[in-house]
Amino acid sequence: AGSHPTIQNAKADVSGLSNSASSQDSDTADSDQPLTHYHSFFYDLFTWKFPRATAFFFSSAIFLIFAFRFVNVLRYVFKATYLLFFGVAFLEIAAKPFGVRGFISSVRPKRYYTIPRDSLDRLFGELHDLLNFFVLEFQRVLFVENIFATVVAFFASFIGYFLIKYIPFWALLLLTTITAFTAPLIYLQNQEVIDEQIQWANEYANAQLANGRQMAEKYIDDASMRARATATELTQKVQSYAGKKSPTTEKSQASSLSENNSPAHEFPDAPKSDIPAVDGESDVKAAAPEPILA
């Protein structure tokens, strides 16, 4: 059975995808920063370079989504755990009344299994590369290293923002998984037609931007000409108003001229000596007898 062509092809695809994940040769970004080997792994996975391996991952992802949706996996994990512990405890205790060594004790290993440090180092190294893959790809999309990828990310997040209001999370995750595994394949199978449509859309957008830029420049030129004409007109009006005399100034000038031309009124000079006494009062003072000295 192991020599069947289908099995051999499946093994070859899995081996090829595994080599993409473990290959140390990595691409570089536009900033000459080396990318992780997971870049080539996910590219080969989602573009179906190894179709049988990709089909296995795709079906496994769909199965896990439905399993966690319709089956309480965590509950069955606890159930399997307590059944396991109950079974080994029962096998160990059941033989004690007969004076027989417990079955589990008899198969107990001399040394328990431990995880080698090298395995943990490799595991954490792979986890480190995987996290760096997501961080680097997010930055490449954010800083528009590829405009097509940035636009696709925009539409995907925009659609997800609205869909999450109406569909549950597991359905959104299912839709995302199906899109991730099918959209690259559809693009590769219809690459020529899609590229032509993208090129047409790009040229149309550039033409519209050019027309908008021309209209904006024309509008700005017209507005600046009107502004200059208005400024010139206002300057001329201010100058014409400044050349004329205001009514207040003319009235003040007319009043000053009338004062200068009117005849001067003669007023008597103010007396320089003491005010003279009244005649009646002087006679009374003269007729008054001098006081008699005792």
C-alpha cells in the first residue's frame, strides 16, 4: 500500500512543503531586510504548489473549525483524561486483593520521559520565526511594499468589520480560511485576465486622478485671478476715497474760514483798578458820626 502512486505523491508533496518550512534560504524585503523561511512556506501553501499537502491542511482547518463549533472539544478532553486515570487506577488496584503486583506498576519505566533541551530550543526557534513572519508581513503591508497586497488587506478588513456584526466568529473564521486557500488558486488560474483588469483599473484611476488634478489646478487659477482682480478693485476704491475730502474735514475747514472772515467784536477792557464804591454807600459812611471816646 505504501508504494501506491497516490501515497507516493502525497508523501512527496508533504516533504516538499516541509522543506519550504525548514529551508534557510529566505527572500528579502525592499529594505534589504531578510525575511523568515515561513514566507516561502506560506506562499507555497496558499498557492497550491504542493496540492496534496495544501489539500490536507485545508481540510484539516475546516474540520477543526466545525469540530470546535459543533463539538465541545474541551469537555471531551476532560472526559478522556478522567477515563484514562480511572483505567490505570483500576488496573493497579484490581490485582492488589490477589497479592499480585499491579499491572501498571509492572510496566512502569525505569526513567520517565523528558523533553530534550534541543527540542525545546528548536521549538522556540520556530515559534520565534513564525511570530517574526507575521510581524514582518504586517509591516510590509502597512508601509505599502506591494500596493495590491495593501488594497486587498483594506478590503478584507473592511468586509470583516461589517460581517462580524451579522455572523458569528466561527463563521467569519471559516469564510477567512476558505478565502485564504481558494483566492490565490483562482488568481493563478486566471492570472492573465485578472492582471489585465487590474491594469485597466489602474490606468482608469490614474486618468481620473489626472483629470481631477487638472480641474483642481484650473479652479485654483480661476480663484487666484478673481482674488487678484478683487484686490486690485479694492485698492483702486481705497485710493479714490483717500483722494477725496471727508464731509467732517470740509465742515471743520469751512467753520475755521468763517471764523477768520467774520468781523471782530469789540469788548470793553476789564478794569485794572478796584471797583468804585456806590454813591449812596459813600454818603452814608461820610455822614456817620465818629464814635465818642469815653
